[in-house]
Amino acid sequence: MLNFYQHTTCSSCRKGRQWLENNTMEYQVIDMIAQPPSKKQLMEWMAASNLPISRFFNTSGNRYRELNLKDTLPEMTAEEAAELLSTDGMLIKRPLVSNGEKITLGFNEDVFEKEWLK
């Protein structure tokens, strides 16, 4: 089963949920604002994904701009980034989907097909 981390008003999350339903995928919804992933979980995802740390951040969000992360993110370690992300779900790229082994960030139909229809 997939864990689908979302923000309830996010249009990308709605598109992602719709795609999962259209493809009869089993998933559980987790409100990433009320229950952001833990620092430990984020560290594991960062290590397993081989994605740049910046991909985990919602770079178009207000919180990202308020904290001026564009300038400080390049200097952050994975541990520092995971600590920050674990304290504020609004900073995390969404939807975040994981099956425990792999992860996708954001909604892209081609990526969802490649990763979740196997």
C-alpha cells in the first residue's frame, strides 16, 4: 500500500489522488501539514532516492520564500534539511508518495506510471 502525503487544498495532490483512483491503486492519505514525516523517515528517503535535497522542498511555497531558503538550502546538509522539513509540512514538495522502498515527489503522470504501475 502507498502512503500518500498531501495538503488538502493542493491541486497537485488532487490530481495525484485521482490518478491513483483511476488506476485502482491502494493508498492511505496522510495530511502532511498535521503529520509531517519524521526527520528519520526523511533522511531514509533522501538516501534511498538519490534525488538532490532541493527536490524535497516546495520551492514555490510561501514558507520557502519567507525563510529565504533559496539562499540557504545549497549549504544545508541532508540532516539539516530533514530536520527543517520534519517541523513544517508546508515546506515539503507534494504530493509525496512512498511504498516504503521508493518515493515520488510532486505529481507527474509519466513518473507515476513508471514508478507505481510496475
